[in-house]
Amino acid sequence: MKSITVQQPQQMVIENRPLPEPAPEEVRVKVKLAGICGSDSHIFHGHNPFAKYPRVIGHEFFGVIDAVGEGVTTSRIGERVSVDPVISCGHCYPCSVGKPNVCAALVVLGVHRDGGFSEYAVVPAKNAHRIPDEVPDESAVMVEPFTIAANVTAQVQPREEDIALIFGAGPMGLTTLQALKGVYGVKRVIVADRIAERLEMAKHCGADHIVDNGKAPLSAWFERAQIKPTLIIDAACHPSILQEAIALASPAARIVIMGFSSEPSQVVQQGITGKELSIFSSRLNANKFPVVIKWLQEKRIAPEKLITHRFPYQQVGEAMTVFEKDQKSCCKVLLKFSE
Ligand code: NAI
Ligand code: MN
Ligand code: ZN
């Protein structure tokens, strides 16, 4: 089989690998589609501290089960599945409190273990989630990025009355936006970015207001509007944004961060305690695949609005370049591995 492997930073190849056999409690997935994410590009360039090389990258993938290991019913062969990349031990402290996404022995497919940019991938059977017939392939491959939004929103329980502010109109900002509008019915969602084309996408995904904060500070916009955000999601993840969010927030607001910067964020405690703000963080997803699959069935989210490019996997180099260089026209790039 062919696999897309990052052999070492900056060296990505399509190589021949032996067809893997599923171990006990595993299934083999014949991959149909996979999505490119920022973290694939980070592993490619050696910017992910968790990655080990060589690595088959890719953690957003969908396909069909074509073989099962011992202990897995053969009736699963032929099942359409999306794969949760989070593998956890099930008994450590974080696992015991419902946060397998930060398991003490966390393994993420495509990061710590070979992932889905491959004609076939073997994965734990319980990570392969059945996709209902009515959900199309191109929606199924988008489950993982929406689980990030599901994890963010589960932490803060958005309310219709919230005035929500999202920093960043990249894939993460847009999945969160769709969840706030389509699932939680938040009446006012403001999205800030510096790229006009991305703000247009946010509008298309349901944003009530879009703000180009490269031109004027957000504080000016909120002063003019005479409102304060009660829920702030940082999906841009520059270390300076946390303090900006603290300053903008309404008293009693919730703020969610999701960045991995190693640079410190300078924050003023008075701004937090004085308004009794709640600051949450969110990483990957904690058992959110079933949640998002239900959102898809109920048509509460529209993943097709995020898909801007499709390439056969043989053109992964070109696909990665478009993804990295063309933020104006590019949101989600899909790779096709089989029909
Ligand atoms: P992206 O780079 O495509 O989008 C970020 C957007 O933020 C860009 O459109 C950029 O113009 C905008 N931006 C930058 N600075 C801004 C500012 N000060 N104000 C407003 N907008 C600003 O990235 P993507 O894929 O949407 O991911 C966003 C972030 O989320 C990344 O930093 C990534 O590492 C992180 N992430 C975190 C995950 C988690 O589970 N915690 C999962 C996936 C991504
Ligand atoms: Mn991703
Ligand atoms: Zn664990």
C-alpha cells in the first residue's frame, strides 16, 4: 500500500509499505478521504514537539472497514467509519474524570502513531465510529475538526443570549462558529480576523458580525456597539490574545483558549478576578465523535462550507503548499485515497 510519510522534518514521501494486519481489538480501514490540518504541516516542518519520525501523518480520515482483528465481530467489515485519533488508557486520572484527550499515556493517530494519510490504516475498533448512510463521505471526513468545536462548546455551555466573540476565521474558528449558531442557537456571534476572504467565509457560515481587527482594534468595535462579549473563543491562538480577551470580556464571561504556543501570555489578574472570569482550555476531543455524528444527522452543521480544495493523494505536496501558502482561498483541503 502507499502511505504518506514524513521521514524527518521537511522530508515527506509517498512510500510503499506492507499492508498492515489488525491486531486484537483493532480494525483495518481502507481510507477514502483525509483532511489536511495545521498540525500535519507542523509535523512536516518539525514544529510539533510530540511527533516522532518517521511518521505517517493525518488524523482526520474516513473510510471503510476491510478487515478486523481478534475480538472484533466480522459484521463490521464494510462499515463506513470516521476515526477518532485520540487513544487513551482508560484508567489514569484524566481518563477517570472524562478527559481521555489528555490521558497520561495519550497516543494520537498521525502524531505519536501512524495515521490516516495512507491507503489503509489499522486503528482500535472502538475509535472507528460508524457513519450513518445518509451522511455523505465529505461530511464524514470532517467529523474530527468539528469534534474540536464540540469539545470547546461542551466546556462553556453556550446560551442563546450569549454575545460570543471568536478570534480567527480559520478552520477552527469556523467549526466553532457553526456549532454556536447551528447547535446552540447563539443569537449574536462576532468573528474577528485580518483576512477579508476568511471573514467572508465566516459570514457564509453564519456570523452575525465580522470585524477586521487588523484595521482597527476590537475594543473600538465593542465600544461603538455598546456591548461586551460574554463568551470568547480564541481560535487564532496568538499569546497576546488572552489578555485582549480578558480586557474585552463582560463581567462573569467565559474565555476558551486552545493554542499551543510556548511563548508566555502576559495577563493582569485584576482583570480576571475583578470580573470573576472563567478561563477554560480545550485540547483535541473527549468522546465527541458520537456528538458530532448526531449534529451531522440533524443537519445542524454544514461541513461542506469549509471544503475549498480536493486533491488525489498522489498530489499531497501540491496540496500541502496550497494549504500553507494560500490562506485567502483555502480552508479545508481534502486528499482522496480511494473511491
Ligand atoms: P489558521 O491558521 O488557519 O487560522 C487562524 C486564523 O486566525 C487566521 O485566519 C489568522 O488570520 C487569524 N488571526 C491571527 N491572529 C489574529 C488576531 N489577533 N485576531 C484575529 N484573528 C487572528 O488555524 P486553524 O486551523 O483554524 O487553527 C487555529 C489554532 O487552533 C491554531 O493555533 C491551532 O494550533 C489551534 N488548534 C488547537 C486545537 C486544540 O484542540 N486545542 C486543535 C486544532 C487547532
Ligand atoms: Mn485537525
Ligand atoms: Zn488515561
